Amino acid sequence: MKKVQLFNWLLIAFVAIQFTSCENEPLEGEFPEEDEIVTVEEGGFIATIEGSEFIAESASATMSSDNTLILTGITDTGDTIILTAEQVAVGVFDITAGLGNLNSGLYSNDDNLPYISAEALGGLGTLYLSEIDELGLTVTGTFSFTGARLAFDEDGNPILDGDGNPLIEMVEITSGEFNKIAYTLDDNGGETPLEDEFFAKVDGIDFIPESITTTLNEYADINVVKIVAVNADGAIMRIDIPEELGVGTFAMEALSDGTKLISLYNSNTGGENLTSNPGTITITKFNTNTGVIEATFAFTATDPINVDPTVNEVTEGSFAVDYVGTPGDTATNFTADVDGVFFNPDSITITESSFNGVSRINITVIQTDVATGINQTMGIYFPTDIEVGTYELTNQLIDGTESFAQYSPDFGNSVTFRSNPGVLTIVDYDQEAGIIEGTFSFLAVDILNQDPAIYEVTTGEFTLEL
């Protein structure tokens, strides 16, 4: 399995770490004995941190439907320990954070970068679950881990050693115990699908559906989203939208072979299906990864074969629907060209940080050459509240509102080159679903002028679930 470098030297603060699951690795290192006795009282969560006591004032846990446990202890001063383990059962778990392993241990004692059991920085850890009470919904066990973090100065800049490499700070968390900590069941991982909305007026009267059905159908190799709304009287309004349309304003058709943009209305009073002639739709959001479509529309509903003389005017139409139906189906992607050579990373790490009170998103990716062991890294960083649009990529962080990028051709052995200049375009950002799409390009230069090399990063694009 490839070793993952989780951090680059401008990453400000971890909030959470995500890794791609793969086959389990054999456990290594020192592990707690399975007959180790928990001495802390029920509901207690304690540890020793560099010889000092950690006594949690509050402790809680969640268990997802795939048996991923997240256990949190917080002291009265805000110091926090978070333990994460997937596919849990009674037994010993490696909580050394790395590729193929969601498991981790995290310790935070201030608002800066927390310590985490990241293998790439020399961290490691073990967790022993001695009891999981599925009736009482409690969990008991012991833990220990070595946490690591990058060192930063008071201005938020990384502290470098004499060779220009970032300094790493370590902390030892030992004698960790927790006894019958209550856990809650999280069936959907905290994700909430979009609640479909649909509204229109028919001849000035509100059309308010009691049911909204969305499906994705394929006709002649063309994917078409069908939105069907039915009101209390049984009247039906349907809109067919080819998935290839995207964002924009489009004219509706009166007749369709199943692959055209078309609307129809049937009042459920014995008449024919009346179709859009004419009609228009303005799509403001169309995310084929999340399945979210938002649009406004209007059309004149008539019988396309002139059997039924009825004419209805559909106005003030709008909808916001999710035709995927379940979250978590996002196709994660991050690619670019570096000096014309395709860059397709092996791992993607997305974290959140805070700088000068501004919440930020940090995307760090790594491509490893198995033959040479060289790790190419690339990062894109921007404010969490960024909106759809185009932004300049700067070469440094000043007040936290900037967007910037960086590239390292051989992480740990080369300097880190930063965007100067560069452009980031956010194509779509669904904050509710946590999905973001964007494109980017930049020239990567050494702003300290230690290395005269310039790297041209082009055709960058990403679709990521935050």
C-alpha cells in the first residue's frame, strides 16, 4: 500500500480527515492487552498527555450504519480527544491515520492545528474496545496514540528547519480509558437529501403538488430527467430534461421522442395531455453528481395534434429537486496537467481550517511514483463560503479570504511552488449536500526565489464531496 503524505506546509488546521477505504493491514506496534481493566467510572473518559491528566467533562459517541465509531471527550477548558474507528467490534484497532484507514486519534488543546496520529508525520495509535453494548448503546475501552502536527509561528507561517523542511511537533497520549460512553445511531452519516420543491400557476391558480417524483431514464443513449408533480385533484405536470443540457435558458419542444426538453400538463378532467408550445426553462443549477436541479419555467399548454382545443397558461413555475435520491454517490475527481503531463492523484484529503477568523477549505492531493517513491503534491485552498464564480489565485495568505494553490514535484525533497498567477473557477457549489465542482490553472513558482523552476499547471478540474 502506498504511503500517504497527509499534510502540506501551508495547511493551517485540521478539523476532520477522510481517507479512502481499502483492505485491512496487519496491526503493528504495541497494543493493549485484551484483559486490560478499565478503572474510570461509568461515563468517564480520561488519558495522560505528556504526564498531565486529561479528564473529560463531557464524552459522547456516534455509531454509523456501517459501524464506524466516533468517540469524543472534551475537558472543561476545551481540550479535545477524538477517536475514530471503522467496522468496529470488540477487539484491537490500529488508529494510525493513513491511506486505506479511516481510523485515527486526534488531540486539540487550542485553536491551532491539532495533533493527529498521522503515519506520514510519525504518528501511530491503538484502540481496544472491550465492550460494545448494543442494547444499552454504550461503548467501553482503552487507547493510546502519538499525535503529530506541523509547527507554525504567531503569524500563521510554517516554521522551517535549516533545510527548508517544516518542523513537526509530537505529543504522547497514554493510559486512555473510557467506560460505558453512550453512543447514538447515525443511519445516514449525517447527510440529508434535498427535500424536493415544485410550484407553478395554471391560469393564475396555484398548482401545489402533493407528490413529486424524479427519475433518470435513458432513451437512445441520452439520459433524461423526468420530474412529475401531482396535485390533490390528480392534475399532472411533467417536465423532461436531457441531462446534457446544463445551466442556461432553453426553449421547450411540443413533441418529443423521449429525448427532448418538453413539458406537459393534464388537468385530470378527461382532456388530452397538453404540451409546451411555446415554453422556456431557465436552469440555474444542474449538478449531475449530486442530482440537484434548480430551475424556473413557463409554458403554454396545448394539444400538439389539435384534438383538444383547451389552452392553459403555466406561469411562475419553479422547482428544486434531487433526482439521485441518496447522498454519497458523488464521483470524486481531481486531475490536471503539469507541464503537459497528466496528473492523476492517488489520494485526496479535504480538511477545514480557520485563519484570521475565516473558515477555509483545504484540498490536498498526492500522486506517488511507485518505482521512485517520489510524491508529487498539489493543493487548492479557498474560503468555505466561496460562491460560484472566477477568482484570482494569489501566492500567500493575508487575511483569510484569499484563494491560492501550490505544487511540489517531490514533497519533502523540493521546495513548495505557489500560484503566481493563477485562476480558480467554482462551477457549482452545493453547500447543503457538500459537493463542489471547479476548474483551475496556475503557474507554480518559488516565491522565496530559492529555486528558479516554473511549473505550468493547466486543465485542472475537480468534483469533490466535502
